[in-house]
Amino acid sequence: MHLKSLCIKNFRALQDFSVEKLGHVNLIVGKNNSGKSSVLEALRIYAGAANPNLIEEIAAGHDERYRLTESEWESDSDELPFENFFFGRRFPDNDDTYISIGEGEGDNLWIKHQYTKVIEEEEADSNGETIVRKRSAIVEKEKVFKSEEYFDSQNLTVIKNNQRIYTINIDNLGPRARRLFGDFNDLMPCSYIPTQFISMDELAEIWDDVQFSSHGDFVKEGLKIVSDDFENLAFVNNKNDYPRQIGTRKIGSQSSVRTAKAKIKGLSKAVPLNSMGDGLLRTLQLLLKIYPARGGFLLIDEFENGLHYSIQEKIWGYIFDLAKEFNIQVFATTHSWDCIESFSKVAKEKNDVDGILFRVGKSVRTSDNGKVIATVFDEDQLFNITQSDVEVR
């Protein structure tokens, strides 16, 4: 299911952020720390229904707390797991404010911070005898702050399509998460390509699935864009079982079980792909990671990383074609004017695939109080702007 629009509330710096129109392929621009990467993170969370493993991975990637150690729990730590996910880097002080991600309608994903307590209720069993059952009840934040009612724990509750999916305990050392509905299957395929390089083992798993398919041939043709001498690709077991080190720095990718080797024209032996420059590695990531995103999202942070400006237009052409073939909605960020120009040319040329650029930045309106907003440009607007050398970044 493609998003036609996007609304993000109370997630990181995005207090009330909306994009009124999205395309099949979307390019996100903006200054450093404007919120571009936060949009990608929000889409990852939306696609993955905020499952605990995913949000722990995102928090860990920012060196943010995602679990309390025993010493932190005993000392009543003043920073709780996932607190930095919320606007203002703190949990809301009322029950009506929560993270919301989606199109702004009923299918949104909600993440709510709540206080809860265990209450006991008496009821009669089938024999007429009185039994006591325990259940968790939500405590109103206003009552907690006024010390009118106690609470036993703090939780994050994840809700999708008005259905509670998870409760995640965040302030003790007990079970981390409880899945409330085992039959929930509203997860979307989602591939995320970060700014740093992806592990060879992850790429090798995808290559194993596609190497003898038409997509495998497509990947090899794409790599020839970067290197005319490239002929073939294989992933082999890494023979360097023990990392060599200089001082405390590991050399190469010996921590991976598999490594990529390339057959080069005129050479009788294969060479490590890692020795042939960042362009080949980045192109390999882009063309491989799009495959598991079929029917879902492909998220690319800083598209231009490792790609010379002269090949970006061809790579965008591949992305547009594969997005249509595999029914993928693409979101990519960039700082590069060359990337914007190449995207604009391809979006104008590919009439059957909508290409949208939106700029993320703080509103200049005094009444908005510096709120982060989006400004949308469709293919025609963007092409006219790039032809006129008007700055959109």
C-alpha cells in the first residue's frame, strides 16, 4: 500500500509535520539536522509496526537508551528508554499527546507513553466461588502529576489500525514486550539503506536469492555502469577467520562471514569488490536492497553517497523502473544539487512513475514558532526550478 500523503506528529523534531502529496519515488532535501532522516525513521517504524526489535535498533544507532541496566533501575535513572523518540526528547505530560505516523486517517500507527498499575478484581468462577484476578489499568497522567494516584510501571503502547499490538515496559527489568495480538500481520516489506555501508553478509543473503534470476542479471548490468571492466559477481566464504589489527583498528571486513568478489576483464583471478571503490559498493547496495522491498518501502539515506555525479542519472533510472516493476514506494534523502538535477531529469522522463521532491525545514512564519514543515515540488515544478538554477535545498 502506497502512502498518498504523510502526517507525522510528536516524533523527534517533527511535532506536527505533513506532506500533502507523495509520489511513487520521493526525494527529501533540507539542511543538516532539519529532520530528513527522522522522516525515514518514522517510515521504518510505520512499516514495521514499531516492533520492539526495530525501535531498539533505531535507538541503539543513535546511542540512545533503549533498556535499563540493573544499576540504572536501582538508582531510578532520570532518562528512560525511547524517551528521545518523542518531541522535545521527553515523554508527553498529558494522555492526548503521542507519536502518530501515517496518512492522518484511521490507519495511523500510534505510540503512546502511559502509566499503569495492577488492580485486583473479584469475580465468581463456575462453581460460584470468589476468585481474584489481576489486570493492568491505565492511570491518568494528570492524577499522577498531582500525586492523586500511584502507578506501578511505565509502558509504551503501540496501536495500528485502532488495534493494540504491543505493550513495551520501559522502567523495570522484567519482560521487555508483550504481544497482544498474535494474528496481527499488517507489516510492510521495508528495506533501509543507511549512509554507512551494509554488511556483506546481509547483501550475500539477498544475492543468494536473486543471482540466477533476471534481477541478478540486472544487478550485474548496473555494476557495469560504474566499472566498464566488471564482468561477474560472487559472494564467497571469508577465509580471514581472525581479524588482523593495527593498534586497535580492524582491517577490512573480516568480521563478515561472506565477502564479495568481482571478475574483472583481463584478469584471471577474482578481486575483492571492497577494493574497487565506493561507487561499486553503493550501487550494489541500492540494486540488491530494492529486491526485498517488493510491495513496500525502499528508504535511502543520502542517495549520493559513493556515487559520482556522472552516473547518478542512470542509477535513478534504474530506481524508477524497479519501483514500478516491484510496486515499491521509494524515499531518499540528499544534500547534493547533482542528485537533485539527475532526479529531476529522470522524473520528467518517466511519465508513468510519479517523482516528487519535498523540502524539510523550519517555517519562516512567526505564527509557526519554528515548526518543521514540508514544501512539495512535483516533476514539472522541479524541472523548471533546476533549469533556472533556483536553490531548493
